[in-house]
Amino acid sequence: MSTRDDMLTRIAAALEGADRIPPPQREYGATTPLPDIAATFVERVEDYRAVVERVNPEGITAAVAAALTRATRVVVPPGLPREWVAALDGAEVVADDGDLSPDELDHFDAVVTAAAVGIAVTGTIVLDHGPDQGRRALSLVPDVHVCVVRESQLVGDVPESIAPLRHAVDAGRPLTWISGPSATSDIELERVEGVHGPRTLHVLLVSTDHPLPPA
């Protein structure tokens, strides 16, 4: 018997009766208990050197403008609420129609998007690229990404994010998982940011259940 035949025989023997093994039970809907899910999310996102700001719903417009005071050209998804960028004084705001090339996107200073899910334990933001998040290139090319996340979109850990993202997967949309600004290490192990995506991530965490007191 050749080595190949021996290997195939061993595989067949190992698989014999495999169809009778019950599938594993995955607790994708399990809840991770956290005393303050929003505070945990903020702490973990800040660990990645991202900027995190907690705002009331009526403060989104002002917070976006404050985050982009140096931006002259801003691109936004077609379904983004336009009032979010209404206070960008002097900046050109362009709604992406899908025709902008990577080179054209590179000439924008920043992008503003919503999000699908925020994962507290890992400090991860997930985009499912619905109308208020746009196509994937928008969040990968401009140097600054301002991302609006609502507290109602927060989950404890990764398994809990599966259910709210399932509809996007079923629709064939990609998912982008963002844990801080784009970063890598060079040959000297020096951290370098902005190599594979935005150099700056500015997260606006919007209180949806308990309005924040005035600053």
C-alpha cells in the first residue's frame, strides 16, 4: 500500500460514523455580563489610541464638526443623515455614489460613517456596509474616520455580535471589523499608524437610553 493509500484509509476510518456525531452547540446569543458596557467599550477603544467621545443624540452634529475642524474635503455614505455633517463650515462634503476611484478617495481628508455593532470587551467596531456606512473603501482610504456608534448597538463580546450581523451576511454584504486606527510595526518594532487604513479613528458614542448631563 502506498503512503497515499494509507493516508486515505486512515482518514476514511476516522470519518466512519462521523455523520452520527451531533453538531456542536454554539452559544452565539450568550450575553457577557458587564457592569457598564458603555464604559468598557470606551476604555477598550481608547486602548487602541483612538479618540472616543460620548455625546447626546442632539450633540452629534457639533461633535462631528469639532472632530473635523481641519478637514477641507469629507466623503460620506449616501445614506448618512446629512444633519450630522451640516455644521462642517468651509468643508466640501461629497456623498459617495460608488464611482469614486481609490485615487479620488485618497484626496479626501476624512470620512464620516455610522456603524452596525460595537463590541465592548474587544473595543471593536463592526461595519456591515449598509446605506449609512457605505462601501468598504470609504472606511479604508481617507486618513480620518469619524464613526458614530449608538449605545443600543453595543454588545458584550464577539459571539453576541453574530446575531445582529447575520442579516448583512445573508444579503451578501462584507463586514469590516475595526479595532483602533490602522497600525503595524516596522522592522525595528516601532508602531506605524495609517499604513493599511485611517491614521485617526474618532468614535462618537451616542447615548440612546440615558441622556448625558450638559458638559
